[in-house]
Amino acid sequence: MNNNRRRNFRIRSQKSFRRRSGSVPSNNNNFNNGNINFNRNGSMNNVHSVEKAMHKFQQLAKDAQSNGDPVLAQNYLQHADHYLRRYNELNVKKDNSIEKSKDKDIDLQQNQKKDLAI
């Protein structure tokens, strides 16, 4: 082995891993839990990912029930129920936004007809 060969990595300078509270930019999507920052990337706002998680926990509950573990099955069903509630909330929001956009389109069409009549 050639010991004179250049290394593939760089040595990092010593950095402090703790930040002062004033040096961290405030972002509404970051939740500080002790030393851990949890950044939500919108996964609970995406209908498809919520639906996928709901189906995952329903399947895990079925598997746990078939393996004879009713406590674990109930736990998974509670998780699935949480995702089902969130899924329904997102669908209601989606339906409301669609209705609002239709109402705006109707209003625009009526205003255009009024402008043409004048």
C-alpha cells in the first residue's frame, strides 16, 4: 500500500456542536426538543404520504393480530386511526379549497359578463 498517497477525506476543523440560542435562525418549521432539532418537511400535510402511513399501520395491525398479539395490534390500530383522522382533515381542506376556487371562477365569469354588457 502506498502511504504517500493523498487521503480521500479532509480533516475538519474543530467546531462547537452547540449553538447559542441567539445564533439559530428562527424558523416556524423547526421544533426544538432539547438538543435535537426536528424539521418538518410537510409529510403530515401530504395526502398521499398520510394515506400510505395509514395503510401501513393497518397492515401491521393485521399481522400482529394474526401472530396472536392483541396489544400490539391495538397499538397499530390507534396509529392507523390517527392517520385516518389526519387524512380526513386534509381531504376536507382540499374540498374547501376546490369549492373556493370554483366560487372565484364563477365570480370572475359573472364580472366578465357584466363588463361585456356595459
